[in-house]
Amino acid sequence: MKRLVTLAGAVAILFITLWFLWFLYQRFVYVITDNAFQRADIVNVSTEDVSGYILKLYKREFQPVKRGEPLFKVDDSTLKKELSSLRFQISSLKEKKRELEVKLSRLEKQLPASVRSAELQLRAEENRVSALQDQLKETEVLYRTSVSKSSAALKYARSSLQAAKINLERMENRFKRFKNLYIRRVISLQQFEDVKSAYYRAKADYEGALSNYRAAEESLKEAEALKFKVSALKKELSASQRLLGELRQEFLSREASLKQIRELRHSIKSLSEKIKSLKEKEEKLKILISHTLVHSPISGFVAKKWREVGDFVSPGLTVYSIYNPKTFYVLAWIDEDKLPFVKVGNWAEVELDVCGKTFKGKVFQVGKSAGSVFALIPRDTSQGEYTKVTQRVPVKIKLSDVPLSCIKPGTNAVVKIRKSR
């Protein structure tokens, strides 16, 4: 019996010795920590740019979800009413624009031709007035010149006629006296013929002077007749000037109507810009309405459902938290004095507490700062109350061939990382 107890004691001592040696070996070969947890990239899903009450939730907690599947629906009734009102405004503005375009088309065909016609009539009448003014000036000058010349010629012809008449009377009396003297043979035939010739010359001069006088009278009458022509031209010019004024007013009126075309074009342009603005708003509303049905951005599992049907949500307010198992990794916190032995690419063995299995993996990231840097309440050592505390740095490990049943983000793990030498 004593020998059996001795043997059992020896075996126990040997077992403890071997365990202690194994423990030392493990600490010599590996960096070991049980301050490790499963992690995965978690996506918090909320509405992008709309607010409202949740009408429906399509997924429950822990359910699998595929990328693009609907997650929840937000009430879009207000947005749809706004969209309907906006479409009615656009329709009304388009109808008004079509009416203005029809009116503009009609005016563009009618008014320019009407304005050109009025302009041609105005220019023709202006030319006619100018021609009448020139003709009136010429006629007035001709009238004054002709009357002056004819009056002077008549005066000269009258004086010449009087002189010729006096001379004729004198020569006629002399002719009669010398004729009696010749009959009585007091004078010679030659003397009588000389007197007779002088009498006939005086008679011819008188008839010539009388003819000139009558011609001068006719010329004066003709010159004075130009007065009626001047009066007629003045009346015609006055009538033409009145017509010119009417045509000018008509032209200005029709030309002013072209302003209506410019105003219509401006109105149509303003309507087009307003319609464009409303269409842009319509497209934004359509996008907002489409955003009321929120889809899953990734494939994975619903980790947490934060809201219920009827809750009010707004952009940034999380409704679902989803993680993708493919982004699964283990986060281990390594003491700072052991960190020199840990490098990217080091092999690791990780035991997952959730399934009690060990898996191989590799370090793929080593932190650049201690976790205490990001503590909500950092430790204040500025007053000298300082006790050295070993800090820990995060190290990320990627495992391979881990079954889906073992992936539970947040659960514990034990990590052994082969040291680098």
C-alpha cells in the first residue's frame, strides 16, 4: 500500500512537472491571451434621406439576409401627395406653355408681315410727301417768277400800246391833212407818199403793240393760273401729310405689337425654366419615395433589430444592424511587452468558446496604438498619481475553415500566436 501511494505521488509529481514544462514551452513559443473576441464588420442600416413612421419590417433578428432584399418600409403617403400635387402643377404649366406657343406662332406669322406692309406704305407716303413738297416749292417759285415777269411785260406792253396809239392818231391826222393838201395839189406826190408810209408804219406799230399787249395779258393770266395749281398742290400735300401721320401711327402701333412677341417668348422661357425646376424636384421626390423602401446593403445576418412597426425614424437612426460572416475575424488584446514577438503573417491557433473548437489562422493586422487611447474617460496622470499599468494593443487574426455555427461576433476566444524570432 505504501509502495502504491509512493508510485501515485511520483506519477503526480511527474504529471505536474510535465504540465509545468508544457506551460513554460507554450509561453516560450507562443504569445497567449484569453482577452480575445470574435468580431465582424457590422453595418447599421437606417433611412438615407427620408423620415417617417415604419409601416413594415421584413426581417426578424438573427435571420439571414441577402444583399438587395427589403428590410423595412417607411410611410411615403406624404411624399406621394406632394408628388401628385407637383405633377398637377407641371401639367398645368405645360398646358399654359402650349397655349402661349400657339399664340406666339400665330403672332410670328401675322405681325411681322403686317409691320412690313405698314412700313412699306409709310415709306411710300413719305416719298410722296417729299415729292409734293418739292413740286410745291418749284410751282411757287415758278408762280412768283412768272407773275413778276408777266406783270412787267404787261406794263411795258401797255405803255408801248399807248405810245403806238398816240403816234397812230398823230400820223392819222397828218395823213388826212396831207391827203387834202395833195388833192389840192399843194404838196407833191412824193411828200404825200412819205406821210402815207409813215402813217402805215404807225398803224402797223400800233397793231404790233396791241398784239404784244394782248399776249402779255394772256401770259399774265397763265401765270396767275399757276396760283390755282399751287393751291391744289397745297391741298394735296396737306391731305398726304395727314395720311402720313395716320400711317406713322399705324406703323408705330404695329411695331409696338412686336413687343408682345418678345413678352410671349420671355414668358415661355420662364415657364420652361419653372417646368424644368419642378421636374428636377419631381425626380428628387421619386428618389425619396424609392428610398422609403430600404434594402440590405450587404449579405449576412441580422444582428440586431432596433425599431418596431410604428416607430418614427429619421436619417442616421439605426433600424437594423447586419453583419457579414465573410468579414469575421478575431480581435486579440496583446500586452505591450509581448508585442515585439507579434508580426503580420504569424501563425495563430484560436479556440472559440462558443463551439469549443480550435482553428488555425494568421495575423493580418497589428494595432498602432493602445486601446486606452480611445477610452471614453481617459486616465489622468498629469497630477503625479501614477501607477504603471501594462497597456494592450489590438491584433486582428483571420481564421480559415470556420463553420457558420461557430461564428458569433462578440463571443470569447483564446488566442495563441507563434512568436517571431
